[in-house]
Amino acid sequence: MFRTVPPVTRALIFINVLVFAGEQLLSDDLILRLALWPLQSTPLSDTPMSFQPWQLLTYGFLHGSVWHLFVNMFALYMFGGQLEQLWGPKRYMNLYLVSIIVAGAAQLLVAGVLASEPYPTIGASGGVFGLLLAFAMYFPRRIIVLLIPPIPMPAWLFVTLYGILELYLGVTGTEAGVAHFAHLGGMAGAWLMIQYWRGGPPFRRRKP
């Protein structure tokens, strides 16, 4: 079954699993260097705990647990493969990576405003939420069945409710330790990419 998954989606899943295996072997070393640390973290010369530009991308390939990895990779498999078939590898990869970067930027902004204790952000959720938003835009009436509880609903409704929930949880500080604004940033990154392709606001329509 895995062989039927489009190549970029398959490669992304493989890389995430491989990096997670590396995390288990190297303990905290990968987290210290590749996770996304707040901008106010101390310099790398003094301690490994600091922000570096590459972390805006590398954090999206780290995970904190097997369950964290499974949920993100399952969503990548479910939604990413269909979008890759629709767009092709290049456009699909661009949207996924932009979603991760914008999600990371959103997390840095929130962490800077809150000025909370520095902690690392990890996970492919920013990219996955970007794919969810894109899936709802291109397949709005496709039925999605939740795992818990098993309620079927159209993709546009599922993603809208999920986005509202993430905003509520982020604003209220509920479910501490989850980067809710990064999830919303991933959605925003995907929306911006799709608007750019379509020539819609805030971008100018491109000439044919």
C-alpha cells in the first residue's frame, strides 16, 4: 500500500521517521540544534539552546513521541497524497515547506510577544495544517470522518471548526505545550501560497 503513495509524500514520511529514529539514538542533541527556539534564546556559543535561521525548517521534521509522529504522518498520508496528485511534486513540496516556515514564524512572533520561558517547538503539524487548509479549499465537499468521535463531515466544515478550535485554545492558553498559533500559521502559509498561484489578494493577478 505504501508503494502507491506519491513520491514526495512517501519521501516526507520516510524522512520524518528516519529523523525520529535519530532523535532516539542521539538523545537531546538533535532537539537542541534543530528544534525551533525563541528569538530571545541565548547564543549558540554559550549553550546549544538558541535560535538559528535553519530551525524555521528543521523543526518540522522532529517529533516528541511515537504518537506525535504517527498522527502527523497519518494526516500527511491521508491528505498529502491527494494534493500531490492534484498539483504535482514541485508545487506540493513548495506549499508544504512554506506552511512549515510560516508556522514557525508565527510561533516565534507569539513567543516573542508573550516573552515566556524559552522552550523548543517541534513537529510537522504546521505543514500538516497547511495541507488540511489546502484540501478543504480544493475538495470542500469531500467527506472526512473523525477518529474520535467518528463523525463524518465535509472537509470545509471540518477545517473551519478545527481552525476555530485552534484559535480558541491558543487565545485561552488551553492545552499548554501545544503550538496552536503555529498550526494557524501553517494554515495561513498554505492560504498565501494558493492565493499566489491563483493571483488573488493580497497578490496581483498575473498576466496569462
